[in-house]
Amino acid sequence: MGFSSSAKIRLASIGGMATLGMCLVFLGASKTPLHTHLSAEGSFPGPMGHIEMPLPPIVAAATLPLPKIVVASAAPARPISPFVHFEGAIHGSLFESAMAHGVPVAMLTEMIKIFSYDVDFQRDIQPDDRFELMFERGTDKRFNDAKLLYASMTLSGKEIKLYRYADQQGGVDYYTQAGESAKKALLKTPVDGAKISSGFGMRFHPILHYSTQHKGIDFAVMSGTPVMAAGSGTIDYAGTNGSYGVYVRIKHDGSHETAYAHLSRLAKGIRPGAHVSQGQTIAYSGSTGRSTGPHLHYEVLVNESQVNPMSVKFQSGRKLAGKELAKFQAVERQASAELAETPATTRSASR
């Protein structure tokens, strides 16, 4: 089959354009400049079949080195301090103020206990007084196994500091900076966080309706509140005693006794002749006998005569000396350093 002259011209033109297109694709994909592909005469060297086509762009890109991606490592978490530090002002009562600051109940109870020898928690606390404590964490979430290492109360501008110390015999107690034990012969308050509802001295009796001598102190507490032995000693009386209702009397030494009245019931094992330790629960408050409501009536007797419990002065307990004092002073310095390095835990006191 023959082609006309015009048809041959058109076919030649199409073939030329196809060849030119291939060359342009080659030159566009190639990174080599155009003049390096041309001969001195301006034509491509050698036959077109010998042209080495570059790799497709996707394949070529795959052969290029990938950029390195650097992932910043997270900063190491700050270790949790083994110590917890609280401080704050006292508004109303120590118990309410410390609870509002988030102080755990177990540590607050321990703090109240060690200050009960020196502090009347109702009368001694004034506006702008302050508290501070630091304890070491345990494993219990409620801090029941935590160790109270330091506690202080600033009352009317005077600061009382107490430090925990375990002596060489393994006994644990709290001491002042001078190495004197916080323990006294008797507690000032044999119930935790109680308010005095009636003091020692003459008063108008709410039942008898005439003035009479009130020979003890009444603490306003709910029925069933644990009552502690104010000091170590031997149970001299335990049972019902007329207008006193359920009554306990403890003999501490040759001249000192304490008595507890209007109790709801006695604690287990409390009977005449039994030995009790200071701070041990001996009974539970109530409203037995001649009483207008739940409270604890507390008396201190010196040579069998009632005296004002708040006016009785007792010597401090143990006083450290020699190597024991030096060891305590090292413990005190360490606790003071840890206190300075441990920020106080803050919490809104509005709850």
C-alpha cells in the first residue's frame, strides 16, 4: 500500500516530534546540563538506542539518604520527697485549723498527744498563733504508719519545738531543743481536742440550783469519747460512785491521784489494782450520775484534796546528757535541715 507525498510528510513529522519528546523527557529527568549531552556538532552522540535513561524520580528519591529524626527524651520525673511539711495559722482550734490545711488525722492526733503535757488547747491558744509539723511517709495512704519527726506550736509569740528521738535502748520520745522529754507526770487534757465547759472553783450548780465548789474541770465531749489515763499508775477505784456515776480513780505516787467521772463505761481490763500507762484508754465519756449532758469531769488530787488541774506544775520527764544528748543534737540538726529543704504543703483552708 503506497502513501501519498502529503501522508509521508505527516508521518515524518509525527516521528520527529516523538523523538524530540523522548529527548526532552530524558533531559528533564537528568540532572546533567544540556550542553554535556551534545557533541561538538550540536547533535546527540551515538544512536538514540545507546542513551541511558535516568531512573524514575520515585526510585531515585528512594536511594537518597533519609533525614535523621531526633526525638527529645522526656525529662526525668522529680523523685517524691519522703518528708511532708505543713504549717499554718490557728483559727479557733488546732484540730480544725490543721484539718483545714490537710494535715492527716493520724499525724494531727500524734501532735496533740505530745503537746498535751504543756498546752491547754482551749485557753492557751490565741489569735495569730501558729503550728508546724513534718513527718516521714510510710506505706499507708492515710499515713497511719508515718513518723512524726518534728512539731512546733507558737503560742502568744513563744515557740515550743519538739523532735522525735529514738534512744540507744530503742525507746521513742519527743524532746525539746535542750534535750528534755516532752512527757510530764500528768497530761493537762485526758481527752483529745476537748473544750472546757466548766472550770475549777465556785459556780452555780445547774442541777442543785445554788452556788457550790466545783472541784474539777469539765470537758465537753460527745458520749463514747475515749478517756486517757493522765499519768501512769495503779487503778484505785473503778465502778459506780454516787453522783459521779461511773467513776475511775488512779493513784500515781504517794501524793498524787486523778479521777474521772460521769463515764458511760470502763475500758477492758480496768479494775482496782490494774496498772495503767500514761495515755492508755481507761474509759469512755458519758452522762451517768448527776449530769446534764455528755462530758468528762476530771480531778487532780494532792494528798487526797482536789486542786486545780491547770495550776499543777510537774517536772519534765527524762533529760538527755552525755553521748545520748550529742546523738539527739545530731538528729535535731538533721531534722532542721530536712525541714528547711521541704516546701510546706499548701491547701485552701476554706473547706
